Amino acid sequence: MPPKEPKYIDIHSHVNFTAFDADRDEVLKRALANDTWVINVGTQVDTSKKAVEIANQYKEGVYAIIGLHPIHTGASFHDVKELGAEGKEFTSRGEIFDKDAYKEMLKDSKVVGMGECGLDYYHCDETYIENQKKNFIEQIELANEFGKSLMLHVRNNPKDKSKNAYQDTLKIIKKYAKVKGDVHFFAGSLEEAKAFTDFGFTLSFTGVITFTNDYDEVIKSVPIDMIMSETDAPYVTPTPYRGKRNEPSYVREVVKKIATIKNLSEEEVAKAIINNAKRVFGFTI
């Protein structure tokens, strides 16, 4: 018998982070029991390897995307929820992109994409940004080589409007990318949304859409065949679970909200998103 198609998919989660060390298996089993498949996304070598390791512990329904997050191309950014040595607070060490290590991971059949990679201008330093661009291009080229989709991280600096990470990302992918992918946690303008979708990249949305209407216009305007659902767990927990740690099984709340915004049924949206994920990440269900 072929595997049962899931009802929901969380295309961008971090159950590979230390925030889930105490109950990782329970969290993933809860998602699978709720007909929800999960893609855990790496942010550097350690968390990428962890995502691959976790994916291989499950026969189906749990996958990995591997890559170097743009903020980890520089040093000294802290995140207590990410993977830290011996449970200590995580500190970015300004990782140099290790092409050979990522190449080896890309050979694993449970790895469905490259990322999260891209540009993050929240900390605007010219040298830092140039280093991000260099690492981003290297990851695009590796994705091209292996035919893997890209998982993009793009973030502007709200205090410095002189540089636009979305526009710069578009320029880079148009120049270098032979593959397509998804713009994770999309927060750009309607014009930028159209530019990415016209180039063949889907846009994914998180639980933030359940407690603000800032994303409604974009979601209304983007065709349903170019939209994906994600949690970005353990972050941005959706209503009605605000205040709790986020987890993949909560992605249904994102799907429900997309359906409400687009005036479609939850079933129609859920089915479309599964089809989108199959198309973008090459799932054979």
C-alpha cells in the first residue's frame, strides 16, 4: 500500500533545536498522529546534522532541509532555543560555509532542500552583509548541483530602510538560482510577493497571521498554489496557543487562518498546500 497522504504539512520547523531536547519524539509523534508532516530546517552544520538525524528516525513524514542561516555567517548573536553545546546558551560562531559537510548531507534521501539561507539585514553592517551574500550564493550553487529547492530566509532592518533584503535576494536568485523554492516567513510587500511568485517561489506563512492582519493583503492576493504553511517552531506560536512553545501540530491553525483570509474551506487550502509541498520539495506520496 502507498503511504497515506498527510492532511497538513509544516514546511519549516526547528524541532532539531535544543528547545525540544526533553520531548522531541513526543512532539513529532503528536504531529504525525494529527496527519501533519514536518520539515526540520538547519541553521548551521550542527543543527543541519541534527535535522538529518531526526528525519532518519521516522519511516515517513519527517524530513530535513540543511544550510547556513545568514545571521550565523557573523559572530555573537544569541538564541537560547537553538542547539548549544552541553545545553549552554547558543552563540553564533560566525561559521564558514563547509561545502563538503553539506554535500555529504545532501546525499541523504530525507534531505529535501537547502537552507535556511538568504539575507538578514536586521543587523546592518556592510562587511557582514557582503559575507551573507557570499555564503548565500555558495548555497544556491550547491542547491543547483544537487537539484534541491531553496528555503529562503529574508529579513529587513525596520530602522534602516536604505537597504532592502527582499530586493537584494531577488537579484541574487535571478542571477544564480537554477532551482526554485520557498520564501519562509514572508513579510515583504505585495509587489515583492508578486516578484517572488512570478519567479516561481512559493511564500510560507506562520502563526503570526493568527494574531495580526498585517499579512492579509498579501495572502488574499497570492494564488493558493503559491502559498505554504509553517510554524517556525519553537517561535511565533499561533492563537489559541499563545504563550506556549510552538510545535508542528499547531500548523493547522495557520491553514485555518489562510482559509479564512482567502474565503476558502480549510480542506481546500490544506489540500492545495500539500500539493504545493509535493511540487516544490519533490515528495513522492
